[in-house]
Amino acid sequence: MNVINLDSINFFGKRVLIRADLDVPFEEEAILDDSRIRNCVPTFKYTLERGAEQILILGHIGKYEGPEKTVSTKILKNKLSELIGEEIAFVEGMPPVENFSGRIVLMENVRMNEGEEKNDLEFAAKLSSFADIYVNEAFATSHRSHASIVGIPRLLPKSAGLRFAQEVEKLSQVLEDPIRPVVAMISGIKKDKIQYIQNFLGFADKILVGGRLPDYLEDDSPLRANERVVVANLIADRQDITIHAIEAFKKEIISAGTIIVAGVLGKYEEEGHRQGTREVFEAVANSSAFKLMGGGDSEAAASLFGITDKFDWISTGGGAMLEFLSKRSLPGIEALK
């Protein structure tokens, strides 16, 4: 995709603003899964090892729900210090840059400012004033045209992070030189996933539709009539796919050369609605195909079944992965070219 990579940037003596993927699940300030943050750590260390004077870690956690309800990234301070291996500082709001003391600084939740989601140029310019170089290590958010994703790289020398570059490489492989047949499984409960099915027909040989998505497809939908689309039937309470659908999916998986998993097939959190997700995911895991997965629920289910190590690549963002495979780029990628 011709994005600028870290090895082409001179970091010596520079302040580096790293837009990191900090949106991890939490409960009462306890981090439930730190894998997204762990994926950013190599980029943090890379810039420091190459002489960066200071790195500023910028990101978001959760959605903006007003000034009193939006969660502060301060809850990530101790976890970041632990993973990086040295103490980091935290700054509230946007103080003058001279107040950013320490080699590593964690900044406040960027979504606390309405200029972030509006991609406000003035807000992007304020963020840019804190640093000499910008690095995007937030692939999971790079389908959003937000100030910290597309605004800042207009104003500073920029680069993709190590994980970001790997995401682009692995997902591009599916589009440019896949092992066929390509089987894409699009599932879950979000109705907006339906829009991706038509675009996926541009490169996938078979598309398996599960979760609650079959309920969103009308009986006369052209997708149901397409022989390359396999739409699951659901059990009576709509919380899982039927045994017949499980077998139909497994039949396509056995012969696949590349498999894309985007979403779970039922309410896998409950034992009584776990069969579809378990059997189909395990069939994917046991396949000799090139296997990639995206989405928090998909990864959580794979972890529950103990099969995450069977996948060749697990994308940090389900929505970003679908958007990339659908449109062959993302706003955050275009901003790094």
C-alpha cells in the first residue's frame, strides 16, 4: 500500500506522537484484556531505541459519553508502565508542551475533545504542536476519519507503526495473492455487516453468513439467490445456527485455501448457544488453509476454545479489517502514503 514505515524515519532527539490502540475492555478500571496494548509495545520501544527524546502516547478508550462519563486513559497508566518496563507520566487535558515531563507520556483520552471525531483541523494542529513526528499504531481505528488518524499526518512527518504495517501486509495478501478458494465467514449481531457481503464477492469464492445476519436478509434478497453465498438457518430462539447450517459451513471450510473469520455464529458466551461457534471455529482451526480473524468477539471465542494459536493472523480491529478488505484501503492508510 506504499505507506511510510518506521525504518525510513530518523527519530534521534525527536518528540514522537504515537496514536496507539488503547481501546481495551475494562471493568471498574481493571483491564480485562491487554492484547491491543501489547501489540503497540514494540513500536514504543523501537522509537526509544532509535534515540527518540520523548514519546507521547495518544489514544482513546470507550466511546465519548459526555465529560463526566467518558473514561480517562489514566486507568491504563500502570499497565503501560508494566508492559513497557519503565515508569510513564500522565498528563490531563492539553497543557503546554513544556509540561510534558518524562521520557514516556500518556495523554488524556483523545475522544474527550469533540474536535477528534469531527476531524477539526484546529484540534489536529494543537495535537501536532506537541511533537516532531507522528506514528499511527491504531489500525483498529483507522477506518475513522478522525483528527488523530487523518488530521495530524497532514501536518507532521509520519509513519506506520510496526503492527500497523503488518496488518496492511497480511490483509493485502488476501486481496492480491490469496490461496484459493477464499471462504469468508461474516457473522455477528451488527446489521451494518450486511453491506460488506456484496463487496466481498469481488474477491471471495464463498461467503458464509451467520450470527443474526440471516434475519436481516429479506427472503427475496439477491444475496440469498447467489450460489456463492451460504446463508445459515437459525434455531428457534435465533441465538445460534442450526446443525444443518453447521454442516454446510464445515463443508466449505474443508476445501478452503484461505479463510476469513469476522464474527461469531451465536451467543457463544452461553453453553446452550455455543455449538455453532465452537464447531465451525474448530473446523477452521483444524484446516490447513491460511486463516485470519478479526473482531473482539471472534478473538474472545477463539481464546475460550483454546485455538487462537491456530490462526495465521488475528487483526486488532474487526470493523477496520472488514472495511479494508471491502474497500482495499482505509482513511488512516491513505493519510500515511
